[in-house]
Amino acid sequence: MLIQRATLLDGRVVDVRVDGRIVAVADHLSPTPGEDVLDAAHRTLIPGLHDHHVHLHSAAAALTSVAVGPRDVAGPDDLRRVLAAAAPGPDGWIRAVGYHEAVAGPLHRDDVDAVRADVPVRVQHRTGVLWTLNSAGLAAVGLPGHPDGRLRSADRAWTAALARRDLGLAEVSRRLARHGVTGVTDATPDLGVADVVALAEAHRRGELLQRVYCLAPGKRILHDDGLDLDELTAWVSARHAAGGTVAVHCVTAPQLVVTLAALRAAGPVPGDRIEHAAVVPDDCLADIADLGVVVATQPNFVAERGDQYLADVPAAELRDLWRLRSLLDAGVAVTLSTDLPFGDPDPWAAMRAAVRRTTPSGAVLGAAETVPASVALRLFHGDAEHPNHPRTVEAGQPADLALLDGGPDEVLADLSGERVAATLVEGRLAYDRL
């Protein structure tokens, strides 16, 4: 394909020839016989966005799940009403997502039984790390005597009994393409070899339009009540000895401190990552930079959950939440992501959050952590295996591109996904509204 009259972020107007990769970029290129031509009409052409932390299977399942977060249900009575009216999915389960204690406090199996005891029900906490099952659900996964029904997502002892709801993978992919997303990194920790192969096959068949890279088996979720420095160090060392890298889920200060100690003891290798880094105390900044690990973070949670943080987090600790500028200033390799479906899947919303840091009520949370729009955009341009190395529109680069309405100044002024006019993956149109 030949893309004509495209405006790059630096203001140059060029023609771009693509195959699986970008073949040529020049002031003028003539079409070859039989070559498809796309007239960009001076729209802005950028490298396609790569979302560096998503959960594809969970996103597919969320399409047919019941939303029970603070923005969806207004308290205990509303929660009971929504669950009582929910219909089981094809697998026989009622699957509810997005729950937070602000809705009705900590959930117990008895709370869910009181609303629905007739079918298996599982309610996922909005962090994605915890589920609460009713008695029927516990029986279905072989745990009828479990005391409270609160089970961890990463525990294969029970999740292996569940059927994946993958019918929505193609729809998830189409929605991502409309946002200009050309690649994703799946951060699900319990993916097996067969799961990773299946995702690659889905991309080959065209069901998944985006390139897919998986962190498993090197992804690890930590819990504050189970932190074990020696065990984590041994796991990191074993992954490195096998030629792999690690990606450690850190959403609290204790988790981050133990992870940094484990990485230092085991010795980091290029490609090691910290996922989220939701809380970063000042004295951890230099350690993260010194270790050379990549931080994949999600400033969109300031825009989505900021008011809850303002209500729940001590004022002195608010400055540690979802850092960005201070990480960059410390020399940390940072990349941005959405945490789909636990965060808003629109990467442009994450960029706006990185620039503005405004909560749903309009308060500003962490003004010192804002970054310019150009930086926020660049942090979605990293390569999957080297997320802190931004891709560019030049010969030899992957032909993963997004075409946006308006010039570069307009694009950076509003960072709106509504501007995406076309998305190309490997040189083929994955989305086109021209």
C-alpha cells in the first residue's frame, strides 16, 4: 500500500510505502502497478499505539459480565437488585466485575448467597486480583467448604475449573483498532503455553487484529499478606537462569520494596518489568532507575478512581500514587498502558490523564506528575519487547500505523481517540472510516 500526503508529527508531509514493514518514506512516491493507494489528505500519521498491559480473555468476558462498580451501582440495595436480575451466561455462571468496597463493604460468600443462591456467582474486585464466590460457585470449583468465598485470581487451583469466555475476543480487538491500537501485551499471569499459542493463532487468523505479546510465564502477582523475599528472589533467579525475564505486579509500597530487593539480590536482566507501580515512595525512585527495570503504569486510574483515592488514601501518601514525571525525571524507563478491562480501554484517555491528572469530580491529583502531551503519546509507541524504545515512521520500522484527523498540533491539543481515521497492522487496514 502507498499512503500519500501524510503529515508526520514533526510537520513533514510525506508519502509512505508499506508492506509488512515500512518500505520507504519520501516527499513523493509514485504508485506501482496494482498498488493500493490511501490518500491521507494531510492527516497526521503516527506509529500505532501499543497497550503494554492488558488482559484479553478478561476483556472478552467483561463484554457479557454484569458491572457492579461504584459508577454502576449505587449502594447495597442497588447491588442486590442488579445481581438478582442478572441472567447466567452460556457457562451457567453470573459473572460480575468492577466491585469495590465503596459499594457495600467487603463481600462474603453469605452476602452473595443472600441475593443469588440458585446459580454459581462470582464477583470480581475492580483490581482484578480477587473474586468472591457464592456457595453454588464454590461447589462448582470444588471448594464447597471455603470459609468466606474470597479467592485469588492467580490461583490455578480453582480457576482451572472455569471455562474461558472468549467469544468476545474479536469484538475487543475491533474496539482497540478503532482507538488506533496495533499491538498489545497480555499481562495475564496464568496463561499456559497453549493459551499463548492460541492468541498467536487468533492473530494469524485475523480474529485478533493486533500483534500480541504475552508476559506469561514470567508474570507474578504479589499480595501483602504473602510477601516472601527469599521465595521471590528464588523465582526471579530461576526465570533468569531459564533465559526469561520477569514482570512483577506491584500496587502497594511493601510489594514494590520487596520486589526491588528481590531484583537486586537476583540481579536484574534487560526486559525485567514492574507492573503498575501504583505507589512509589520517594526513596524507591533511585532504586528503580538503578536496576534498569521498565515500569508499565496506568495514569488513567487517576481519572477513573481519583475521587476514591482522595477519600481513602492519607493526604501525605497521595503524592506517591501513579507517578509518571518523577519516574521519568529519575531516569526510569516508563511505558503507559490501560490495564484493560480493569481500566478504561481507551489509551487516549490514559494519555489525557497523564497530561491533566484530573479526577472524575475535576480535582487535580498529583499535579507534579503531569507530562506534556507529546511525552504521553510517545509512551504508547514502544515496541512490545523493548517498550521504552519508541517506534517511528521511517523505513524499516513495522507498518503498524494510525492515521488521525487534523494536524499534529490539533492531535496533541486534545489527545482524542475520535480522531482515529484508519489503523494499519503489518501494512493492512484493521480499521478504516475514511
